[in-house]
Amino acid sequence: MRPARDVIAVLRRAGAGGATEAHTEGCGCGGGYDMHPAERELVRGSSPARRREFAAGRAAAADALRLLGRSGPVLREARRPRFPVGVRGSISHCRGAAATCLATTRPDVSAVGVDVERVGRLSPETAALVCTPPERALLSDDHAGERLLTVMFSAKEAFYKAAGALGLPREPVFHDLEVVPHPGRARRDASDPGSGIGTGTGLRLTAVPGLLPDGCIVRGQVRSVGPYVWTTVLLLRVGGAPAASRTFRFA
């Protein structure tokens, strides 16, 4: 996803002593965040760890909204964050150490999804649950295999968050989407040149036929930021071929 005024991705990471730093695509921003009273009400009675995690996510959302020229609060509808009218957004947390938001005001975007994961968190048993046989065949028993599994998991999580906002006839499952390397589609990840992500091999995402509405395509990006994999996804409305015939690529 290229930096744009109407598509903003923010990642906040906790540093030493709990201080946060913000990584924002297209513009730098940071600073503290005092939650809106309606946001604080959503975590009344929650544990301190849960409140910190929630506040970090809302801080990332506030950064994104500010850069879009909008304001919060970001409330909740069922299990999903509810953004202000005219904004589509998604929030993700990772063990309280990182929080991210993706938000847009683009009218051609049906839904967005974002996910952040720490490499090494997933167990080998996760691969059997998450990955299709072709995906499992690509995994090695080393750090590169751990990172690729994290990329696959994060890509699916971000995609499912976006797809879940479409009101599909059924909720997608992990094996509804296949994530495999696609030569020639990637750019080297400047933030982590040795990560194995974006070093000459891109990712191709293929959904099972009929999962998405006709005329819906996916655009997204996977980045490495320190020990984290950060994935953003846009579901776009376009005319033309059915969604099942599309190839979904991360570049």
C-alpha cells in the first residue's frame, strides 16, 4: 500500500519503561493519548494489562484518524471497532507490546484489515491448524520457517478481519485462503533486509471460489518492523471478473 492521505497505517511499539513510538506510513506522528470517556467505558472493570492494550490500539486509531482529518472516538460493535461514519478501519494488538491501526476514507474500499504478530510466538502445531498442505511444505525448521509461518498467519488474520466486515454468508476459516511465495512481486524490506520477507519473493493470496463477492479484489502489504510482522489489507470494489478468478498479491 503506497502512502496516501486517504489510507493511513500506524504501528505503535512499547519501548523501555513502557514508552511508545509510532511508525506511520506516509507521515510521522507520536505522542501520548488520553482516551475519550466513551472509549474508557468500554474497558471499565478490565485488567490493567487489558486496559493498556486497549489504550494502545485506540492511540494508534487516533493517530490514523488525525492524519485523515477526522476525530474519534472509536467505539465497538460486537467484537469489531466502530469507526466514525465515512471511515473504515481495523485495529490489532500483540501481547501488549505493539498496537496497529489501518484506516481509510476511500469510497472504493469495502473493508480493511490489519494484523501484527511477533515472530516465534506460533508453535509448530499452529502450522497444521492454519496452513494448507502446499503452505506447510514450504516451512523449514529454522528461523526463516518461523518467520514465514508468522507471515502466513498474519496475512490470513488481516484478510479475515477485512472479509468479516463484508457480512459474508459464512465466516472464513484458515484453509479458505492460501498464501504462497510468488517470484518477482516483492520489494526488499528496507527495515529488515535480512528478514526473508520481500527479498526477491512476493506472496500470492488465493481465496476459495465464491468466498468474496464478484468484483472484489485484495491489495495489501507485509512488512517487518523489528521482531514483528505487520500486515495490512484493503478489499476494493471494482468491476470485471468474479473475485474467484483474481490473484491476490502482497507486494
